[in-house]
Amino acid sequence: MKICCIGAGYVGGPTMAMIAHKSVDHTVTVVDLNKARIDAWNSESLPIFEPGLDTIVQASRGKNLFFSTDVEGSIRDADMIFISVNTPTKTYGSGSGRAADLRYIEKCARQIAEVSEGDTIVVEKSTLPVRTAESVKRILESNSKGRQFQILSNPEFLAEGTAVQDLEAPDRVLIGGSQCPEGLAAIQKLVDVYASWVPREKIITTNLWSSELSKLTANAFLAQRISSINAISALCEATGADVDEVAHAVGTDSRIGPKFLKSSVGFGGSCFQKDILNLVYLCEHFGLPDVATYWNSVIEMNDYQKHRFARRIVTTLFNTVSDKKIAVLGFAFKKDTNDTRESAAIYVCRDLIEELANIAVYDPKVTEAQMRRELSLATDDTQLTVCKDAYEATCDAHAVLLLTEWEEFKALDFERIYRDMHQPAFLFDGRNILDLNALREIGFEASGIGRG
């Protein structure tokens, strides 16, 4: 088949690269109107950092994997079209702040209806509210001109930083479609694409609505676990309990398991908050206010954790950080990615900047322009300094905040950092560690990157 993917972002680019790498009989073209992004995909410096992504892109690019700005031409030639465009939270009109903004999805559907020349399978890859496929199908059928369109839902379950690994050995691949004969045939065509490397038992097929809702529900469940352990972390600090020990004890229960029970400054990324807010909006739309309130509390707890962390920094530093240097190690929302969307570091830095602190940041993959954009700071604003390494950031600092769990931070010489700090104080699990020997006894591995 000729496969087209509209959208060359964090989902479309890596997913299509893996399909081209594993399914060499198919020709895969990733299209985007953003010329700079497409140029980056065609260069030696990809626009997205993911471990292992360079290798699979270079292995297939120019053979059966192509990146292009010719959106209409690629749609016209395609047998199967993936829609992988952004679906941010609405910032206007009905549902503002909660509902998904589907204008880019609608534009894609209208362009496919206008340009496509034959029978086409259209695959929803973006994270969408349940029953979005109904709207897409209505747009396509209203301008079908005798063509047949089948709509499939194939949500992504990638974790940034491990996207290549998640694509190569997924827990599951979910494909939803109409249960009529034509829909089942379309489902099978997409099953065959993935089956070239994914075991068949890991490919789950459902109806359209189950597939669309499963993605929102999966992210909501994962985020709920993080907010739950973060809520307990506040209680641990008040009572003297150790949140890592509590999480370990709880995680050994086979009914619960240990994953996503690591206390942190709060979850970030492009999916969790957006998807839960979308779920809240859907519950309200369908007359389920109590369910909406329940899921909204997961977001509220996450926001509370971020602001609580910033407040504790201020309290620890004698109730003022005005004109004090605060070193921030890590700005991406997690390690092994340059994605900063909804990063906890943004919220913590904003709160400290409002308290007139001077922030010195080091992140191995996030650019200064990206940091300033996220913090809404002008290029000449001196409250933010972006450093070339961790030691420059921490020199003469009043506090050091570890906000992203980059592996390179584990190799830092904290004795050197301690010596170079201004009146050093280490904050660890609610206790002030003022003695370097005490810090050594704790050990950096146990110090909870992201919490202090």
C-alpha cells in the first residue's frame, strides 16, 4: 500500500518511521505544512529527540520513507491515510479549558474529501473524544462523489523517551472500526501492517467508540495513580513516613503493581492533562457531573503538587527567594525527550519568578528559545539564565532543584556542587539536609529526582 500520514509531530514521525522500517513492502509518506519541520526530518538533526529514532529514520528514509510538504499530492496517491495532527485543549468558546480542539482534524477530513481520488482508509491516530469518527465520516461521505471511505481508530500508546521501544515491542496495538463487512476488511488491512512485526495476540480489534474511549481512559488511569501517590507524599511529609517505602509496600500488592507510583513534582507531557480535561468535558456533556468532578480532582491534585513544591522552596529559604539564584536541573517533562509541554518545571519556575527569584536552568536537550517561550519571558529578561552544564547552573546557587530525571545527573559530583553553592541546603522528602555527610548517607540514587 501507499500510506500517508498527515502530521509530522511526536506521534506521526516516529510511528511512520517504524512502519516503514518494519513493513518494507509499503511506501510511507509523512506530510506537514510546516516546511521547517519537514526539512528537519530530511536532515541529520531530527526535530524530535528519541533514543534510537535516528537509526530507523536513516535506515528507511529515501527508500520507502519520505517526508514532504506536498500534502495534496500524498493524499491523492494514498490507499491509507493516518491523521496525526494536534488536538489541543480548546481555549475559546464552548468547552474552553476542557474540550479538545478538533479544528485541525476537521480541516484534514475536508482536505481528504476534496483531494482523494479513490476508495481510502482513514485512520485516526490523534487522541480524540469518543464519537469523533462519526463527524469525520459525515464530512467524508458528504463529498464522497462515489468514493468509499472507511474510518478506523488506532490510538497511540507511546511514552516519550521510550517511543521507539514502545513501537517495536508494544504492550498492545488497538484498532477500532465499523463492524460491517467493509469496516472489518479495512480493520484487517491495518492489522496486516502491524502484524509484520507485532504478535497477532497483541493486536486488539474493537468497535470505533471503544477504541476512541480506551485511549482517554488509559491516560486517565495512569495520571490518577501519579496524583494518588503525590497526595500521599504530602501526608508522608506531615507524619514522618517515607513516601518511597509506602509506594514500595503498596506496589508489591499484585492487584496494584509498582508502576506509576513514583512521587514527583507532578505529571507533565502533552497527553495526561489534556486527555483528562477532555474526559471531564465528555462526562459533563453526557450529564454525569459526579463523574466529571471525580476525574477533575486528578488534575487539581497535580496542580497542587507543583505549587506545593515551589512554596516549600520559598519556605526553606527563609520565606524569600527574592534576588536569590535557584538552579533548575532539567526542563523537559521527562528524560530522553526535548518535549516541554506541561512540564512541571514550567510551573515551578513561574512560581519562583513571581517571587523575584533568578532562575539558572540546564537541560541537555531543551533550547533557550523553547524555555523562554514556555515561561513567556523576553530574550533580554535576566530572571532566566540558560547554562551550558549543571555546574554552571549550580555555582553560587541558593538551592538546586532536580526536575527531570536525566541519567547524566546521576553522575554529577554533588560534593563539588555543595562546595560551590551559596549557603547550601538540601531539601529531601520534607527534611532539610544541611550536612554533606547526611546527604552521602542518603545516597543520590535514593534522593528522589524530581522531588527535591
